[in-house]
Amino acid sequence: MQKPPQPSPFRRVRKVPPRIRIRARTRTRTRATLRADFAASLVVFLLAVPLSAGVAAASGVPVELGLVAGIVGGLLTGLLPGSSLQVSGPAAGLTVLVYEAVREYGLQALGVLVLTAGLMQVAMGALGLGRWFRALSVAVVQGMLAGIGIVLISGQLYALADADVPDGGLAKLGGLVTLMTHTVTSTDALLAMAVGAGTVVVLALWHRFPRTALIVPAPLAAVAVATAATTALRLPVDRIRVRGVLDAIQPPGSGAFARLTEFGVLGTVLTLALVASAEAVCAATTNDRLPTGRRTGYGYGYGHRHRYSKELIPQGAGAPTRASRVLHAVWLLAFATILPWGLELVPVAALAGVLVHTGWTLLPAAELGPLWRDHRGEAAVLATTAGAVVATNLFEGVLVGLLTAVAKTAWDTSQVTVETTRRADGVVHARVLGHATFLRLPRLLDELDAFTRKGYRVQLDLDGLRHIDRACLTALTAWSERQARHWAASDGGENGEGEATGRVAVA
């Protein structure tokens, strides 16, 4: 006879349906994501205010247009797909180019230039051209940024002293001596320089402050300190002038669109699109190298790879999701409409100090020493690109850098060696190895002529070459035929040894 089942000594546990557990985890994760996005948007907003104003002032446009650009960039591109680790914001790399465009074509044409460059970026992204930007020489990119940094720093040194900025990179560098003389003899210029220098010091030392202070972005903290000091001490320094956001917005007319047919305008548009795309892709590549986000549970970093063509279209943003990109634009819009007068308290020298510090970060100062020791050719490409950007403009400077990089690559790949063996009959067997191009042709011919001047007969063998271009093949064939005729004549016109020693053997 079976015993009735005994009650379990454990308390019965209520089974929770899997669907309810999933919903609970989803709500928890959603709340955490919203908190992270909200905090990230505030940080980006606080960082974007001084940078937007500073980059706009350095670009030769009204300060309020910098805020408008941040608002439009966040609201429009923030809704597009792309990396949540990047944000569309003020880029110091375009400052020099925008300044030149405004000076050359006027403020009315700037909107058309930027719009066309943006459409060109979208087209490149749709065609899947983003991955090709990864093929750019690192030395050219670093040289471009270094040239921008030099021009940016030299230009903002004038703004530090409340002086007029000359046009052109060389003019900015050449006028620094006069600027120093003017600053030393002017009390107001010294005060402005002190405000700017103090801003740079705060930016450089901000990371040494307690971690609680690091919640505030360094540019905002530096500008706030400079503004508070100049206001409290009533220093006679220049301050930002704000006309109003709505007054600064001036839609371009038909004449501005008609200028797109000009060759120079098209070159500027192309440069804007290429430089902006290169910066976006380089930033995405840098983010690919970041550690994975284990603290937040989002798997970005190692193992995560951006879709580079897609990054050309939105140019990125924020924290766990793209909501932070849009929120930071909302805060910018609120600030521009409610508190625009706050910018009028900011000294121009403070924004110049922020840009001087930004320009310094563009200089690869720590990498120059190791690069020169290990890769002098790359260092030469970097220096040539930077010098060309300073001497000419961004577009021509980058072209010079690319041509230099191509020439350097061609020189490196065209390595040629000559192995010689002297036989008992006095004939020198010269076997050429490597890659024979026109770049190495003078040296190769000099080395072969050295044997003939000593009276040796040379048998030229090209079987060991991996590559030979037409220029080398033509020149070496002609050289071999001359040697054959010379030795045939010296042998009294008899064929045989002269022809044999003058033959070019090609695999």
C-alpha cells in the first residue's frame, strides 16, 4: 500500500512567467539608459558652449552662428544612425578652412558651401567610400592636423592680446614679433594676455583637480574662471558681442548658389567634405581602440567596429543611445534663446586661450622624437605636409602631403641591389635584384658604369627582379647594347664575347 505524498518542507516559490521577468529587466535597463543619456547630454552641452563660441569666433563668423550649428547638428544628425560614441560638434580642424572660405567668398556663401559639402559627404557614405579614408597616410593626417594647429595657435595669439589677426599662415607667424612688441608696451594688451594665459593654465591643470570637479568640462571651467575674474576685477578687455540668434541667421540667396560653378568654390567644397569625412573616420577608428564598456554593459570598444561609410552621413554622438546627441542640442537651443546675454560676459581672450590649448593638442609633439628615430621618411612627410598647410592653405597643403607620401612609398618600394661575380675570364656577372623603377635608375647606372670604367666586361642579368618599369628596362637595354657594341669594336668587329656579355636577360 502506497503512502500518501508528504508535504514539502520548503515553502512553495511562486513561478514568475518569463515574459514578466523580461519586461522588468527592460524597464530597469531603460531607466539606466535614460539616466546615462541625460548625464552625457549635459556634459556634451557644457563642453559645446565654449567650443562652439570659440570655433565660431576663430572662423570669422558671429558667435551665435556657432550655437546654431551645434543646435542643427544635434537635432538633425543626432536622429540619424551612426556611432553612439561620437557627437557632431565644433571641429577645430575646420576652423582654418572656414576662415579662409569666409574671407574669400563672404559669409553669405558659407551656408551654401557647407550644405554642398554635407551633401557630398552623404553621397560618399551612400556609395560606401568611408573605408577608403582609412587608407590615408597617418603621416599626412598628422601633418594636416599639425599645420592646422600651428595656424590656429599663431592666429589666436593675436586674439589673446585683443589685436587684429593677419590673413594667411605665414603672415600670422611673421607678425608675432610685432605682436610681442605691442603687447609689452600696452597695459590693456598685457591684461588680455594674462586672462588668456590663465585660461590655458586652467585647461592644462584641470585633470589634476579632485574627481568631483572633473564633472565640469575643462573648457567650461576655464572660461567660467576667466569670466568671473574679468567681471569681478572689471578688467578692460574685449568681450564677445552677441546680436541674437535669429538676427544671425541669414538664408543664402540665389547668387550664393550660382557661385558653385566657380572652380575655387568647388575646391573649397571638396576640401570641406574630405577633411570633415577624414576627421569623422579617424575619430571612429580611435573609438574602435577603446576598452569595452563593461561598466554600462554596452559592448563598444575592442570587438566593435564602426561602419565607416555610415559615419560619413551622421557623424556620430553621445552615450548608450543617440538620445544624448539630440538632448545636448535641446540644451543648446534653450541656452541660445533664454541666456544669450551670458556670452557677452565672456572675454575674447578666454576663448582664444581655449583654442590655443586645442591647437596645441593637434601637434604631435610627443611622437616626433620616436618617429624621427624609427621612421625618418614618415617624419619628413609629416613636416612637409604641415609646412605646406601653413605656407599655402589646407587643400593645397594636403595635396602636397599626399604627393610626398606617394613619392616616399615609391622610393621605399624601389629597392635595388646588384650582386656581382667576377669570372676567371674577366667578365663581371651583374645580377640585379629587387624592384627597379625610374627613381633608382641613376644610382643603378652609376654602379654599372663603375665597372666599365675599370675595364671590366659586364654581363647584365635581370632575372632576379620582381618588378621593372618601362623606363628602367629601356635604359638598361640601351646600356647593354652600348656595352656590346663597345666590346665588339674592341675585338676587331668579331661577334661572340661582346654580344654575350651585353645581352639583357629578363624573366
